[in-house]
Amino acid sequence: MPSLDISLPHWAYWLGLIAFPLIAMTLSRRPRAQRRTYGLGLGYFILLTGGMLGLHRFYVKNLLGLLFIPVFLAILFANSNGQTARSAASDADNVVRVAERILDREQERVAGAEADLPKMIAELEAARLTEEEGSFALRRVERNVERAQQRVSEGNERIAEAQAELETGRPLAATAQSDLAYWSNVAKYAFWILLAAMAVDVVLLPGLIRRANANLPPHEEMSEAEIALKKLEESERKEDHEWVSSGWTGGIDRLSLFAGEFVSYWAVIAVFVYYFEVITRYVFNSPTNWAHESMYLMFGMQYLIAGSYAMLTESHVRVDIFYAPMTRTKKAWVDLATSVFFFIFAGTLLGTSAIFAIDANAVATGNGLASEWARGNVSFGEMVSNWNMAQWTDPNIRWGEISFNEWEVPLWPMKWVMVIGGLLLVLQGISKLAQDVRAVVRGA
């Protein structure tokens, strides 16, 4: 089974986090067609991302996609058995290697002891004739003979045990290697079958899309009851633009809406990344060293950036048993009274995040300009003027604190995102404060 050894470049990670939401936001604002049809572009996208499961066939309601599933399951089953065989082969090989080392070591020791033993015995006989019984010299010679005889005896026992382990370990190792090769071939051939089927569907997909569109039922206008139900559902749901206030605070509200929508598309990125991780881990036996770390860092940034959006749309959890029945003016008075605690929290978050971010830049790793600026070695203008693409693409350049994972992604950008999140939250708090003051004044 082929392996995948792909490490996501740091610049590609950041480019994806910035470009994907912008593209998705642009596409979401396109006018929607009155009649939904199957699209060739989406079909090829599904083929690329989920073709191994036949999802592109299911997209066009073609049941031949079911044929992909057992082949894909065969790959997973073969890889699972291959991992078991690999562990068994590793254990058996280890037993054989240990037994071979024991044989090499003990045979040499036993041979040396057997060669020295006749000389030691002769010395013992001579000592018994010349030395008194119980003398130190006699006891020393006797101990030497006993140790040599013990070394020969114990060495022969270890040799016998090692030879027995070799007799059982070598066949087990050969069997395990044979099983590993068998299951690897099963996974490899199943993978090539899926790859061939996907290649065929690359050619057939335009025809499948045309056939699926031809089989669509004619467009039917909604009945008056359906139109009324749709209007009722829309009236119960407050649209995002309805949260934007009038006056100068509207700009802050629109910024919070943009930030919330922007980071919401990161959840889609997570779907693709974890799908890629599952495929590389269980199909190609090549788990990545970056997928999990990149996603939990991304979700942390998403949580911070979306705070202002959640505050604007009143999505934060609160106890409404007393608050909900109040009039707008009374709610404003309550919000003004509790805003003190909010600004203490948001201000602390902003200040602490700024300290964390600057400290992360100040870590002396590599020759990154950001690190030099944070440590006060260069001015901000000098840092900006010397900035170039090498700062993003050169793997030897690190701008401060990096992760302990093998991916070694710089952590200072995430910590500056904490600053941005805290700043957005403070700005949204100011907007909310101004609206509450406005409501109190107008209601007085």
C-alpha cells in the first residue's frame, strides 16, 4: 500500500484560513437559481474528496456508488490485519534478534571459559599439594574454578534457551512477514481498483450530471400554505443584518458580523482536514503530524474571534427568567449596571493577550524579524521594510515561540489573534453600551 508523507507548509495553513472564508463568503452571496440542479464542478469536488466511498455517484443518485463501499472496507480490513501482522512480525523479529545476540555472546564466553578451565584445574591440583587446607591462595583458586564451571553451565543453558527461541521465533517471523505481505497486497490492489474506478468516473461524470438533471421533476410553484409557512419561519428567525444598529455603532456591529461569518467557514475546513487525516491514517497508514494541532489551534482562534459576534447576536448563555420579560428600557438599565463586569473581563483579556503575544515574539528562535522587533533589536519601521516572502517560505526562519510538535508551527500569530478577539469584544461592548445609553435616554 503506498504511503503519504505530506506535511502542510505553514504559509499554506495561513493562506487557507484567510482565502477559504473569503471565497466561501463570495460564493454564498451569489443569487440562487430558482430551480436546483446538479453541478459538474460540485460533482468533481465530491469525486476528489469522497470518491473512494462513491459519494460522487450518490450525489447524482446512482446506486453503482454502493460498489465502492465494500472495496473501501476491504482496504480498512486489510490495513487493520496488516497492522496486527506488522506487530507480530516486529515481536518475532525482536525475539530472533535477542536470541541471536545471546548466542553470539554466550558461545564466545563459554568457549573462553572451557579453554581456560583445564589450566585452572591444573592450578587447583598444584595448590592442593603446596598450600595448606583453608588457605587464602587455595580458596582463591577454588573460587576461580567454580566460577568458570558455573559460567560454562549457565552459558550452555542460555545457549539452549536461545536455540529453542530461534527454532520457534524464525518460523513465526516468516509467517508474520508473509501475512504482512499478503494484507499489504490486498490493500494495495483494492486501492488501485478504487483509483481506476475513480479515473473512469472522471470521464463519465459529465454524462451522469446531464442524466441526473434530465431526471429532475419539473419545477413546481409553492402553494399558498407553503409560502405562508416559509414566511412564518423567516419571521421567527432574526437575520444577521437586523442586529446592526443605526448611527456610528453600526460600523462596529458590521465588523462583528463580518468576523463571525468569516470564522464560521473554518468549521468547513476542519471537515476536510479531519477527513484527510482519517484517509491517510486508515487507508495509507500515514498519520499526519499537523492535522490535529492545526485544527485545535484554529478552533481556539475561532472561539476568540466569534466572541463579538456572539455578543452582538445575544448568543451567550444567560439566565432570562427575570431579564426576558423586561421592557427595552429596563433591559438597558440592567445591561448598563452589569457592563462594569463585562469591561473588567474584556479589558483583562485584551491586556493579557497583548502581553502573551509580545512575549511569544520575543522568544529567540531563528532570525525572524518579528522576534527581533519584539526584543527591541530593530524598530517597527525596519521590520516592515525588510519583510519579504522568505519570512513565510524559509523553513529555517522562526518568528518566536513555536509548538513542541514536529510540525513546529509558530504560535505567535495565534496569540495575536487573541488580541484581535479581545479588541473586537471590547469594541462590541462599547457599541452595546452606546445602544443601552441611547435606549435609556429615549425611554426617559
